[in-house]
Amino acid sequence: MGTLAVFGTLVVLMLLGLPIAVSMGLTAILSFLTLGNTALLSMVPQRMYAGTTSFTLLAIPFFILAGNLMNTGGITQRLVRFAQCLVGHIRGGLGHVTVVTNMIMAGMSGSAVADATGTGAVLIPAMERAGYPRKFSAALVGAASTIGPVIPPSIPFVIFGSMTGTSVGRLFLGGFVPGVLMGVFLMVTVAIIAGRRGYPRERRASLRELLVSTLQAAPAWGAPVIIIGGILVGLFTPTEAAAVASVYALVLGMLVYREITPADLPRILWETVRNTVQVMFIISAASVFGWVLIQQRIPTMIVEGLMALTGQRWVLLLIVNAILLILGCFMEGIAIMLLTIPVFMPLVARVGMDPVHFGVMMTLNLMIGLLTPPVGMCLYAVSSISQVPLWPLAKELWPYIVALLACLALITYIPGLVVWFPNLVMGATR
């Protein structure tokens, strides 16, 4: 079964409406049957199990749990109040509050959809009451939520590190500067739109109000300090950091802010289990599919084909970005990672690209995909929360997508924006 046959089968199964995990698993089984090697079928359950048993991947359910606890425990509301005191007085104030809140939330949950859900439930109604069109509010919440998996912690970074052997700590640090750049680019876009449409600004907060909001939000800042600080000083691994962050969020919600009750826990835990099972099912199916690709030498053939097409690194990176952006329109981000990492990593090694640089570049690509129809998860999340139809929302999003594409171009062709910070903190790799 050749390259075109494998990917053609996958596309056909997806067009028939099968979930991506089922499509990848069935493609792998059909490939073995076509090869006439039915003995390999007995390896499928083993490969599926092995694909989900990495210790690093245990961080995923804990980061999902931490995000759910934070959204329920009153943390989001306090961070919004703090951001409002900080930047609310700028033209289009609540728009800037949305971006800053998501930048802060990014240091806690590691999930774009969790951030979109948490901040959207608070900010979209608040912006509507202040006179902002609901369409604008929903689009901005969706765009700002993409910062979540770039500023650490990040579920995509955990998956990338697990699959490639790249240091998750270095990936986390590599996401800092690009994540801040995303926030700056989005705030500039908000300022331009707010100026043209005459959106309001909030009253400038007094020094006392700023201090009170800072003190109320201060306990929430402990989560990113625990996660990043603990990893950097060697107290625990990313998986252990995620577990500690979950416990911290639970203590904060139940004992400090007192907005989580024992009655809330079954719902929070069930939501965490449901989200984790969805992610792990995709990972297990992709493990088998990736095994088929390697068996057929498909990654090697693709790399050789691209290298024959052009030997210029900047063109190859442009092609890789284009492929990831197109896939992002039709597939879920984690599925794209699991599908393309085995294909692209040999190319990364061939052109001498730092895997940390590629991991951050790929993640930002996937975040843009979360905003593009017809399969953008953040697009669907904010559409559901705001009750704004999908296509008008997608139309309102285009200025933010342009801003994020400009940010992607910068980090693609200026590697120092990604690797400078991890090299500074952890030393340069050889």
C-alpha cells in the first residue's frame, strides 16, 4: 500500500464521517490486510497500548483537571478583574482585558479550548453589557485562547516531547517569547479595530483598586510558579508538576476562594475523564498509524521528495507551514501532531533545525487551525458560548488570524525568538 493509497484511505474514511481516531486505526488495519501480513494485526492492540503508556503523557489528564478546577474555582473571574484594572483604560479596554487574561490563564491550564470556555463565559457577557458587539467579543475570545498552549504549560508540548524525545522543559521555555508576541500582536489588532469602530474604554482604576485586584489574583499566580519553577529547579518532572498544580487548584478553589464544593467534584472529574479519554484514544490510534508509516518508509520518501523539490531551508519551512495550516482546517490539532511528527522530524534533522524551534512552530500552526472552519475547536466553543453563528464568527476572526500568521512567520524565520530563552536558562544544546 503506497503513500497515496495510505493517505487516500485516511481521507476517504474521514469524509465518510468517521472520527479521526477510528479513521487512522482502520487505515492501519487495511494496510496490513493489503500487505497480506495478517500476523501484524495481532500487534495492533499492543501498539495502541504502548502509545499511551509514556510517563510524560500522564501530564495530560492532570493539566486538563487543573484547567477544569480553575474555571470552576473562581480563578478566572479574579484574573479578569486584575486585567481590567491593568489595561481596561486603553481604547477597546475589555478587548485588551481579554488578551491579557488569556496570557495569564495560559500559565495554568495548557489547553486553548479550556481557556476559551473559561474566559468566554465571563468576558463575552461583560463585553456585551459594555456595548461591544457579541460577534467581536466572541471572535476575540477565540483568538486570545490560542495563546494558552504556547505559553507554558502546554499539552501539545507534552505530546511533542513524548513523541520526539525533546526536553519538555526546553519546549516550555521556548514558548514564552512567542506566546508574549502573540499577545502583543493581538492587542495591536484590537487597538486598530477599536479605534476604527469607536469602541469604549473603561475608567482608569485607582491605585487602591489595582492593589486589591492584585492581592485577590495573587494566589492564582502560584500555579505557573509551581509548574515552571518546579521543573527548572529539578523538584519534579512535567508530569509531577501537573499533578501538583491540580492539587494546588483544588486547594485554592475549595479552601481559599471557596467556590468549589464537594458536590462540584463529580462533574469536574467526569469532564476530565471524558476529555482525557478522547485525547488518549486519538493518541493510541495514531501510534498504530505511525507504525504503518514507518513500516512503509513513507516519512523517508516524503522527505526525499521535498528535498528533491528544493534544497532551500526557507522554502521547505514555508511548505511545512502551509501543509500544517491546511490540515488545521480539517483536523483536530493533536491528531495532526500525531500524524505529521513522524513524517516531518526526519526533515527537521536533515535541515539542522532545533527540535524545540520546530515544536513551538508546529504548536502555533495548530493553534491557528483551532480558529479556521470547518473543524476549528475554539471556533465551535466560542460559537456555542456566545450563540453567534459559525460563519459570521469566522468572518470576524480574519484580522486576528492575519496577526497570528505574522507572528508565525517571525518565529519560523527568526529561530532565536524560540531558542534564546531555553538556551539562556538551561544552556545551549550541542
